[in-house]
Amino acid sequence: MDTQQIKQRFGIIGNSPALNRAIDIATQVAPTDISVLINGESGTGKETMPQIIHQLSARKHGPYIAVNCGAIPEGTIDSELFGHEKGSFTGAHDSRKGYFEVANGGTIFLDEVGELPIQTQARLLRVLESGEFIRVGSSKVIKTDVRIVAATNVDMNVAIRNGKFREDLFYRLNSVPIYLPPLRDRKEDIALLFRKFAVDFAEKYKMPTTRLEDDAERLLENYRWPGNIRQLKNITEQLSVIEAAQSISAVVLKQYLPDIDKSNLPAIVDQHKAGGDFTEREILYKFLFEMRQDISDLKTIVLELLQNQTRGGTSVNTSNPAALKRLFEDSPQDSEEEAAIITSERAQPYVYGKPDNGTEIADHEEYEESLSLEDTERELIQKALRRHNNRRKNAAKELGISERTLYRKIKEYNLK
């Protein structure tokens, strides 16, 4: 089976040389039982490679189990992987088979293998070397015949130097390495992926297919994509659902691409790296928080423009002076230094609706707030402070604002 046939069978989109190389290696090692370690950033599609390896191997009729090692608590991961005996720990009311026992004769995919605890790594090494393991709370050795494919998005050499990963286990897993390139290194595939996702979402939501104008396509190809394919798919879905126009310009697209050099809020929120599990409500609060910050910055810019025009003797015309006055009445005036800090950290907002200041701006449309931004901002700050044990530096980093701005917000809301 050639590379193009494999792509069609497993739904792989793209023609970059690095992607083709990864598929070729997966195809070549599939008939063997050699261990494979897949390296690549989060969101690059690493979960597809073990499926190719399993389906093209002699084990294709056996079980295939995918395990996210980073999502299983440290206290229960040994039980999940190797099983346990009745009464071996609190809550173990019955004996239970682990994944390695269930996957006997098949393939087990260990995603985020770099997150495994050191104790579990020793057990895994034994499975790789002898095909043996022991259930938690038992002394009986169990044999298993399992093909192991692992994946990680961390630098294993750094993890080994820091004592977080066993060097001997790394060499056993890394018998054949497969590298999946990040999306920014597959520029020729980005527009192709967007069109595929746009067609899928148009069919899913029963609406016309979204397409990109030339300037938007260039912007898409030059973006760094910290969330890789997962982020591109997420943004394509947003555009398909939110934007009424079928043709997307660069101006519209830019509103959905956060500035990764200034923003701490990517389109895909990596909960593990953020230091906590965010609920959908908290993620919405972060969006609202960023939108409110952008509006505050916009007020500062417009005010400076008006002041410069006044100094230059140029009259400022407005069809609604009362609305313009209200625009600035509720804005606390920051120092020039603080305004510069805020402006430097300002992120591109996601435009999910309309401005939150309730004023008429250009076309005199009426806007309605469904939430109190002050309340949501206060609650979000409180949660960030609690999550980081009141360490303002860490909380400010999570919120995507400067520590100085956070301190001002604490005083403004009289937070203890």
C-alpha cells in the first residue's frame, strides 16, 4: 500500500515531505513488533500513527487500546495499566484487569508517555524487556504479548537530565523514532487542511462552505499555530458557525488568531499547562476579560487621538457627542507607563458578539450585555489568585495581564 492510499484510508491531509516521511516509517515498521516512539508537538495528529502501525500489522485483528498517560491520576495509573487484586487498596472491591492484560495479542498506544511516574516507568520497562507484569496487590507474574507504541510532546533528553524519565526506558521505547512536524513547518498543507475542515463543518451544520480570500490564505500560512492542526480545526469551526459571509478576508481572520507573542490565551486552552482544569464557564470568562481589556485600550487610543487633534487646532466632529462622553466617563485613567504596559500585552480578541460598553458607536446599533463584566472579571481574578495561592505574578501570567495591572484590579475590587 503506497503513501497516498494510506492517507485516504486514515483520513490524513497533506503532502509535506516530513509528513510523508513519518507515514513511510510507520508503514515499514508495522509488520514487526519493534517499539515505536512518536515525537511531535501537541495537536500534530500523533494519534494517527499508531493506528496505521496496528492496522498494517499482523495484530490488526487483536485489541487496540489508546491510553492518555497524562490524564490518569498518579495514584491509580498502575492499577489502570496493570490491573489490581480485590482489597489491594481502598475502593478495590473486585479484581480488575489492566490495559496490558486486556490488550494481549494486540497493540497498546501510550500517549503522553513522558508524564508517567518513575515507579510506573519501572513496571513498563519490565513489560518491554520480558513481557511480564504483576497486578497491584498481587505476587503472581502475568505474561502478555503486546506491541507498544508511545508518543510524547516533551523533550525526552531534558526529562532524562531532570530525573523525570528513565534513560533505559527511553532507549527501549525509542527503538524506532517517528517525528511529526508542527503545522508551521507544513505551510503547503495549511490551506488544504482549512478547506477540508470547512467542507466538513458546512456539512455538519448544514450551511454554505466558508472559503478564504487570498490575503486571508497568506495570513493563515504565515501564522505560527501553537495549537497546530487542532487549533486550525477549532478556528475553522468558529468561522463556519459565527461568520455570516462565505468569503473570509484577512481582517476578519485576524480576529480569530491570537497574537501568541502577547497573548496568554490561545485558541486551544491546554489545561495541563495552564496549571488547572478550566471549566467552559471559566474559559468564557477569560474571553470576556480579554475583550474588556481591548475595549479599555481602544478608549485610550481614541482619547489620545482626540487630545492630539485638539492640540493641533483641529476640530473633532461627532454625530453623537453624548455617547462619546459616556465612552470615557467609566474608564479609569491609567498612567502613561501603565497604559504602555497594558498596550504591550494586549491580545487580539475573539469576536463572538458585539461590544460590551452598551454605547452607540458608528451605526448607532443598540448593544445588550448578558453578563456583568465587572462581576465576571472579579470572579476570574479571585479564582486565579486562589489557584496560585495568592501569588500575583503567577495569577497575572494565567490571566494574560501584567502584575501591575492585576495589583490595580485587586485594589479596584477591594480583594483580600
